Amino acid sequence: MPTLSLPLSNLLRNKESFQKLVTHFNYLHTRSGTGSVNTSTPWIRRSRGTKYGLVSRRQGPLGQLTAGNMCTSSSDDKTSWLWSVYNETKRQTQDLIPVISNNFVNPDTIFANNQMSLQDVEIYGFDYDYTLAFYSSHLHTLIFNIARDILIEEHRYPEGLREYDYIPNFVIRGLHYDVQKALLMKIDAFHYIQLGTVYRGLNPVPEKEVIAMYEGSHVPLEIMSDFYGKSSHGHTMKQFMDIFSLPEMTLLSCVNDYFMKHNIDYEPVHLYKDVKEAIGDVHVRGIMYRAVEADIEKYICYAEQTHAVLQKLSKNGKKMFLITNSPLDFVDRGMNYIVGKDWQDLFDVVIVQADKPGFFNDRRKPFRRVTDKGVLLWDRIHRLEKGQIYKQGNLYEFLRLTGWRGSKVLYFGDHIYSDLADLTLKHGWRTGAIIPELRKEIKIMNTEEYVHTMTWLQALTGLLEQMQVHRDPASQMVIQQWINEREEMRLRTKDIFNVQFGSLFRTYHNPTYFSRRLSRFADIYMASLSCLLNYDLQHTFYPRRTPLQHESPIWPEQTSTGAMSIPFQSHRTTTGSD
């Protein structure tokens, strides 16, 4: 998966400014007798005459080779020298911020994990919830309140829980929940817990306690959730990948908080199962569906953009289908609002209550035709006809009846596991992930505060990497101050996205577990379907070749020009752009 654009990488666009910074490093090191700066930090080169050449990491820290020259200097001299390097590095970095600030990421960009051309796509498939239909935050409050009341009225939970309301922005998607320990946390792509993001109820758990419970911060594979993020077969972790899971995580946290505040002894496994059942009842019993249908304008947004995307595909002769787990009445009411009463005319196949992800794996369930009144018919299905509604079924029968196979099919969904994983791994369909949180995170990345903090954080990290070779007490005192400053900035870069859990896509530096699955199962990803309006249907999406750790660190051509604030007219042609 292409890494999120880090502001310092944009230094490469201004070679003159970059070389001034490097010259400054080498000048300071030469004057102090410590040699040139080592290039184990990706953005530092050393001088070779008048040219800038790469230095191999195999050479090791050059500071070690001549550190003896510093032994004759006093502690005050060495401390002063380190701070002079620090101050000049900071000044040079700040001078480059205006250059970086001109390269903001456009929130309406479609990002590619894998090369894909829309010219090859003949059939477009869609999930419904959070793909065609986007919901307002009122829906999360509704789900939370109904499930909370079910716990109280049907599971005999304390009346005091009514004091808790839904807390917007408390949790983010992609978190893991330790069912047995009742802990909510963020885990990175390497199965390490991001310390500082572990919560019991509504309160953070101290890092020392987390390390003691898990004997470190690594979560072994055998206790991680299964392929679909569920806790089963002895697994103790559940991963919440669905946007609908935000109120579920919040309710778990609130009930845990109540029990702890009132010193109530409880079994965490029972709590998890009861909350899961209560949330499920909100959907299964149709409570949520009826509420949304009764006040559609309150709960559904982005209607015009979704309609425009479907019209664009239809005018360009693309086939379209809908596969959703939602019931017909709910989908029909929503699509009437988004598109109009003739919405079914846009789709060649419509399948409701599909029971994904089982739909993609279970060959046993046949399709059933559904009338406009919701009556199930008993006749055998020999073909999937336009204008008809079908229920259940399975993908293997779908492929047999339609012949829609391989990379000519592009399917969009918001759930990385239930919507996309099986399609890309088993069936070779192209996949597009809809990540509504992406737009908010990119807007944060474009702020002055984030640009300043991240740029200096990157520069300071490089400085620490270079200067750590100075092991004398005076130098180590200075370096420890830099380490403390770096930790403060790392916390700031987390808090700017979400105070409790940070970014959906990153821990402090590694990709999150969510990012890892996104990069594996989605060819492209975007904030909403409306992003398709900015591209013609012959457009090819190219993933950015970001260097691996052992590859050349300076690749000016690799900056994400396609994601910067370039007018989108440059993405479009007059052919097929309706």
C-alpha cells in the first residue's frame, strides 16, 4: 500500500533547498571533526567534491570513525555543538515548509494499491450501506441508544446505563477488542499494540500494565481474530472493521466503564456477547431500518453524488449490479431517495439479504425471486433478469448465471473482509474500498499544524539517528532531551486525528493492521464513490513506487503528484467523461 504522504518527502521537489540542508550537516560535522553525516537516515547525503552521492549503509555511522577527535573537547563544547546542529537543522527545515505546503493531498483522489485501468472494466458492482448510501452521525446515536435500551430491558443490565449517551469520535474503525480482558486497542501491521491506545472502558490503561498483561506489546498470531475479524475457535481478539461497529465499540466501552465505576464483578466474555447480540437485534429486528425509512433525510447524505456516478456509468454502457445484506424495503426506500423510483432500471442484477461474506463461499443457498411486495417465490432461477429482485444465493451461482468473471468486474464495498477479501483472493475481481474516514484524515494532513509537526518530527528523527553515536554523558543528556521532544511530537501526531486512538491508517510510524488488510484486498481506495466523477472511464490508476528500506532513498519522481492539489481537469479527457 502506498504510504501516506509524509511532508518531508516533498523536500525532494526542491533539490536546491535540500542540498543546502545537507551541506549544512556536512559543514558542521567537518568543523567539529566528526566526518560527514551517515546516510542511514534516508534524506541525508554526504558530499563528494561538488556532487552529492549516495553513501551505503554498509559503511556504518561515520561519526564512530572519528569520535576520538571529540574526546579532547570539553563537555560544554560538545553540548554547544550538538545544540548548534539541532538549531540549524530546525531553521533549515522550517525554511522548507512553504515548499511542502504547496503539495497538499486532494481528498477526492482515488489511491491505487495495484495498477488498474477503468478501460478494462465492463461491469461495476456495489454494496449498499456506506457505499451507495452514506449515513449521517445520527445513525450511530440511534444504534447506540436502541442497543443500550435492549441491554437494560431484555438482558437485565443496570438502569444506570441510561446515563450514557453515544460519544462521537471516541473510537475509530479497525480496532481490536480483547474479549477476555475487556480491552480495546489499536494494533499495527506487525501485530504490535500501539502503547497509549489501550482502553478499559473509557479510560486508558497504563503502558506498564499493558506490557505486563501481554508480556510485551506483541499479540501472538494464535490469539488474533480469524480471517473475517471475528473472535472464534479459541481466539480472544475481535477486530471491528465495519463502520456500523462504531456504536458497538462505544457501547462496550460505556458498559465496562459503568461496571468498573460501581465495583460490579462481571464476566467480560458475557458482556461482549450480550452487547454483540443487542447490536445485532437492532438490525435483525428491523428497528434501525424502520427508523431510517421514517426519516430518510435525517440519516442519508451524499445522495446527489451517488446518483451522478450511477448515471455516468449507465451513459457509458457499463453493466451494474447490487449485492447487499440489507432487506428490500430498506434498500428500496433509500434508493428512491438517492436516485428515484426508477432506480432499478440502472441495475442489471439486484440481490438483497445476500448474507455476505457467506454469499461468497457457501455454494448451498440458491437464489429466490422477491416480488415488489417482498413475497418470496418458489420457482427455480435459470437466469438473473433485469428488473427483478433476488434474495440470498451465492457467488458461484451468480458467476454461472451471468458469466461475469475476472478483472472485467470491479466491486465496491466498505468492509475490507466481508465485501472485498474473497473476491480478490478467490475470484480475481477488481476491488474498490470506500473509506469515508479518508477525507477527514487527508484534510487534517493538509493543515499547517500537521505539516509543521510531521516535518520537524522527521528531521529530528534523522538527527537522533546520526547523533546517537556520541555516548559521553554530556551528549547523552542532550540526545535524551531530543528523544523526549520526539515522543511529545509523536503523541501530537496521534492526537490530531483522534485523542484516544490516532489515525485509522498509522500507528506512530507503522501502518495499522487495518492498512495492511486494505493494501492486500483493495486494488483502489477512496473516500466515496463521488471520487469517480473526477476521472474518465479510460483512466489507469498507477500505484506509487515507494522505495523499500534497502533501495535508493532519493527518488524525486516518486512524490505523489497524482494526489496533490492539481486541478482535476488534468485528470480528465472529453471522451467518455460524462
